[in-house]
Amino acid sequence: MGNVFRGGGDSFSLSNGGTDVFLDVLTLAVSDLARDAWDYRFAALLTLQDQNVMGRGAVGFDLGEIDWGTTGAERARAKRFVVRAAELALRRHRWEELGYEPPYAEGYLRRFKAMVEGYEPEAHDPAAHDPAAGPAVRHEGLFPGADEAAVASCVRHRVLSALPFWEGCRFCTAS
Ligand SMILES: [Zn+2]
């Protein structure tokens, strides 16, 4: 069992335990870097990667599922955010809060960063933005919309969480 992360023609898989570590360190970085509305939507995507809620081996995502933005500038900014988050995590951002040693986390993060850097976010079909189509329609199926953005911070762990939809953050569900 494991989980697969894809982007364009690239992909890598992690064991279930490796997935937890990868998402732990990425969540710590994303939580402190998030500034723009899009960042909180990406944070929400990360909250959906909680195997204690979704099931072991039932997570993983494809960069192609992400709504990177309508303009080239938006897409470049969004991609840059994800790369910056990986870079911040690679600098062991708040790793002392993990409560465990993540010996392979650096390798996971380097792999992910390379995949994102090599990925070219595509322009989405403008028709998907038609307000007449209603709020339920998104670019892609799995990327959280603005109304589902992870804007709440877990008081105990100080990371973005799926509150109020879920009771706690990924560190809450793991303990
Ligand atoms: Zn928490």
C-alpha cells in the first residue's frame, strides 16, 4: 500500500508512513507561508491528504487536478508558492515540533519540488468560470474551491486545518 503523487508525465509514490511524514513537513511550511486566497485552497488540498480520515493508502493527488489560475501570471505565482513551500520545508521549518525524526523527509521534498518545477500548469477552459453554471462547478473535481479553503488554524498545533468541516488538524487526528 502507498500513495501516488503525479504531475504531468512525472510521478512518485510513497509508503503510507512516508506519506504522513511528507504531508506533515509540507503542512508546517504551507501554514506559515500562506498569504493569498489561492494558498489557502492549496492548504485545503493538503488537509484532504490525511490518511487518518481518508484511509491508509487512500490519498495522493495529481498536479493536473489543481486549478492553478486563469492567467499566466496567476499560474506562475501559484506554482511559485508550492515550490517556496517545499523549499521552506527543506530548511527544516518547525521540524522540532514533529515529535519524531523524519530521516527521509528531505528526499520526499526534493522529489516533490522537482516534479512541481518540471510541471507546466495549463490554462483551464474559461467556460468553467461561467457564473451561470453555478457555484458547484469547478475546474477539476478534487481541488477545493474558495468556499472550502483551509483558513482556520488549529489552536494547539498552529497549522491550517479543515475546521470547521473536520474536528482537528492532521496532527490532532494522528495523536
Ligand atoms: Zn491540531
